[in-house]
Amino acid sequence: MKNYSAKDVDTYIASADAEARSLLEELRQIIKSTIPQVQEKISWGIPFYWYYGALAGFSVFKKHVGFGFAFQLQHTDRDILEKEWYMTGEKTIQIKFDQKIPVREIQQILKAQAKINEAKKMMK
């Protein structure tokens, strides 16, 4: 679901199907608690988070939530997630409505990218 009419993340989540809302809220809290200074807004029609540059976002599909990063996932991270039965792409993780969110893995990936974004900003 791309809700291009959503003006903010609360509206986006509220307009999602009921079975997806708890996953979306949990992902939102994971991002905000992992990177407290993160900026939240709607970009490209979905909730997206910025910290010294693009970081990550999420969107709703018919049977899953897509969690996307603004950078390519490391092969080791993808291997770990796939062993836990998550579908991955170069920059994405699919979380089915009946799956638990891989909290620890997402937190580690976000923290690593936040450090990279900080370093890039400091070099400018």
C-alpha cells in the first residue's frame, strides 16, 4: 500500500489494514528507540526515516510489511535473516503478518548505518 494522501506516519498507519498496524507501530518504535534523533516523515508515499541522510522506511503490502533500507544489506545480514525465514532483497526485508519482527537484526543494521551516515556528514 502506498498511501500518497497520508500527510504523516500516524495517518499512514491508521489507513493500513488492521492486521498490519501492530507491525507498523512496532517498526516505528524500533527505529525511534534505536536512533532517538531520527527524523520521521512521509517520503515516496511511505514512512521514511532520516539521520544524517536516508536511513530506512516501511510500507504495507497485501500479505506482508516491507522494511527497506536506503543502502544495500550486507550478505551476512541477509544470510542471518534468510535463515530465520525472512525474504530479503538487496535493500529490503519482507515481514509476513504472522511473523515476529527481527528486532535485534534491524537494530544492529540501523546502528551500523547511522554511524556511516554520521561519518559521511563529518567528512563534508
